[in-house]
Amino acid sequence: MKTGLEHLPQGKRDELAFVVELLRAGFAEAIAGRRAERFRDGKLLKIILFGSYARDDWVEDPVGRYFSDYDLLVVVSHEDLTDVAEFWLPTEQRLTEEVSSGARLRTLASPIYHSLDDVNEKLALGRYFFIDILRDGILLFEEPGYPFAKPQPLTPQQALKETQDYFEEWFESACEFMDDYEGNLAKGRLKKAAFELHQATERFYHCLFLVRTLYSPKSHNLNRLRSLAEDLEPSLKAVWPTESKFQRRCYELLRAAYVKARYSRHYRITADELAWLGERVAMLQGLVRTACEARIETLARAA
């Protein structure tokens, strides 16, 4: 695995060093005073930069309002330590606050959390996502003595079978939520329609991940899923325009719908806003179908 950041400007290197500092400090604080052995002896083992900043094709486009995130794989010693709410939420909030202030950090960091055993299991199962991170990622921090397992690539036939199964399951599920959205919109159940549309969007992103990498992050955070998906398939950037206040507001309403459309009496969305969102998610549906079918066709030729 690579360790150098020479391809990045000094400002980006300084930001990444600060992010690593916050992640390590936040983890140390989260496990301090824990009595359970798995927590008391818990370790943060690795922090790895992957995605556009590792590949050096990152984007900062103030006009189009598109900015690449720092994609980070955080590896810990025990699966329980990957619980975001219990161990990582204060650190993620601190990272967001630092970006808002702009004093030491201007680029959003998007960590994902896995135990070493989980990563090694996925490498043994030939999951492209983790194999690619080992090949292209940049090690920012490492606790010595905890190596990754040797990747075991799938045969073309195995890859094709798993990919087809994921596409059939997840694309169909996403389309069902689209049907539910349309039914609830027609009946005027706007908050219910917003939640169903969020679920359809989330599942289309998960479908793309699973078909392209045989892995998908355990997250309902639409911003994070969107960022990773657009990094994987740049054509998806066209789905969410940001030229107008209306467009930005609609996306924020969709993003918030996973929780607020179900539980907040203050959540409000109009039929016009939902109709526009439905058009954008239908575009996402078509682009995901095209990308997935192209991937399956490539694997079928190889098999």
C-alpha cells in the first residue's frame, strides 16, 4: 500500500494530518474508562485514504458546487468499535464543525468504519472495494503488527453470479419503493411519499455499489452514499443540480426524510417539491440501471 501524499498540495496534506489527529483523539476519548475488555483493549489500527484524493482526480468546483470528500477507511480491532453512534458521532460532528469554520479544515471527511477481521474476511471473499483500497489507497496511520490478509480474487463465474444476484435483489427493491412513493404522492400522503423516495434513492446507490464492488457501506446517510456513488460513477453527478435555491432545498428535504418524514411533526414538503425529486430519482434509476447492466455484460464476457 502507498504511503506518500506528494501528489497533493501542501494544504491538503495539512488537512489530512489534522483529520487523522481528530480521528485518533476522538477514538481515544470514546474508549477512555470503558470496562469491557473488548473496549478497554480496543485499538484504532489503520486510517487509509481512498477514492479521488488517493487517485489524484479530486474535484473542487465552486461554480458547479461540487467538491470531492476525503474518503477514509478506519480499521479498528473489534467489530463493536465500528458503532458510529457510540464511538464516532462526536468526532464526525467535530469534523463537520471544523469544515464550517474553515480555520483548519475546508474539505469534508467521510470515514467508514470496519474491524480488521471484517476487512480480512472481505478480502478473502474477493470484494473488489477492499482489494482496490489495498491497491490504490494511501496509508495515513497504522498500528504495527496488524497486517491485512492476502486478497483472494473471485473467478469470473463467481463474480458474475454474485453481481447478478445483487442487481436483481436491490434494483427490484428500489423500484418497489418508487412505486410506493408514486402511490402515496397520488393519495396526498406527502411525508410518507418523501420517506419512500429516500428509500428508493438509498437502494439505487446501494445497488450500484454492490454490482460494481460487491460491497456497500452500512449507512443511511444520503450525502455519504451519494459522494461515494458519484466517485464510483461520475455520470451520477448530473442527477442533483444545485443552480437554484429550490433545487438545493428539495435535495435537503429528501436527505432529511429518512428520520424527519417519519418522526418530526415539523417536517414539511410540497407536492411540487416531491414531483421534482421524483423526476431526479427516476433519472438516477436509469443511470444506475445502465451502469449495472454494463458491468454485468463485462463480467459475462469474461466468464
